[in-house]
Amino acid sequence: MVKAMLFIDGSWLYHVRPYLLNLDGRQDFELDYRALPNLVRSYLITQLEMPVDLVRTYYFGTIAINKPGHDNVREKQFYDMLNKRCNYHTEIFEYDFKNRETGRRENCLEVGLSSTALVHAFQPGVYDVACILAGDLDYQPLIKHLRSIGKRILLVAAKGSAGFYPVHPKFTEDPNMFDFPILFLDEHLDKLHLQRTEQMRTCDSCGKEELSVFTSDWFYCKTCRDEYRLLRSRQNIEG
């Protein structure tokens, strides 16, 4: 059985999501993060024609702190969802807006992804295929080093359109860069669409029941959410 690991550049995916959400007028499209590793695994099975064990999925992201007028509660809840509901392993880097010199550097996320992929690569039997969800040329050294020690590489990316090209041209033009055809997310939106159904939820704050499509472990009714937003806006004004 072939072992694979998926390494996701969350910053890159964050900038690509609006394109995926609006592709072909799909106004109701919402990315299903639990389906993403399944798509990668199925694609590898098709390419290799043998069983594939997707050992682990890593998500590398950022979170803003001390940013005027910014509430990072939603970001924290998102990363918590990836951990608890999607079984992702997250590595989150802070960006301190009060002291940018000691905050997250521009390449911190890329270094984190690359170093994690290399550490596991040198551990015998951990994985055979590195699946890298990204589009930046910053990962070219990582790809070369991984291939030099016998690891195979699958790039997971997006084609883009209408002037939006999220993948560096060298990745698509060099046939010797990867070991498999690039897996383009925009060609598999039907498998990545999150299906939501309404269900009765109980507010964790006031106990009120309300129909909702939210599937998170936590839930707050519309009244409590509005009160919280009002409180935060007042604190920002006073601050």
C-alpha cells in the first residue's frame, strides 16, 4: 500500500476560495474540508491503480492578533473545526499587528510547511507521496529535495480563469516537476460541495432552540450572535 501525506497552504487556499465559491455562478457553493482529503486519496488511487493510505492532513494557516477592529473568534472556530471535525493537524502562525517586526514573517507559513514535510520524509516508512496544496514557486526547493530522496509529488491546485492564475506558470509548464498530473480543484467541485441540511439546534448561551444549517460543535442563536457583534463594535469604538 502506498502512503501519502497532504500538506495544505491555508493562506493560498484562502485566496483561492472566492474563485471556487463563485465558479460558474455557483452562489451556493461551500467548500467541504472533510471531502478534500478524500478527493486527493481517490485521485491517487486512480493514478497508481493500487490502495492508498492518506496518513495525515496538515493545514498551515495564520491568525491576526492586535489588529484594530478585527475579531479573530471566527478564525479560531474555523481552525478548531478543522481539528475536531475534519481530523486535520493544524499549524497556525500569529501575525501581530502591534509589533510587526516580531510578528509572523511573510515566509513563516511556507517554511513551516516545508520543514514539516521534510521532517516526515526522513522518517522511514512514514509516507511515499507528498501531496502539496499550493501554487507558489516558494515550494520549488522543497519539491526538488523531496524528489531527490525518492518521494513522489502530487500538486493540488486550481486552474483559475479570467485573469486569475493561482498557480505559478513554471508549475504547469515543467513536465518534470511532478510525478502525477496536477489535481485541479476547479475540475472536481461536485465532490467538494458541502451539503447542508437544516436541523434544530440549542443555543449554548441562552438555551433557545432554532433551526440552523450550522454543524459545528458550538451553536449560538441569531439573537445572541447579534448581541455579541454589537458588544464587539462598542468595545472597538471605545478602544
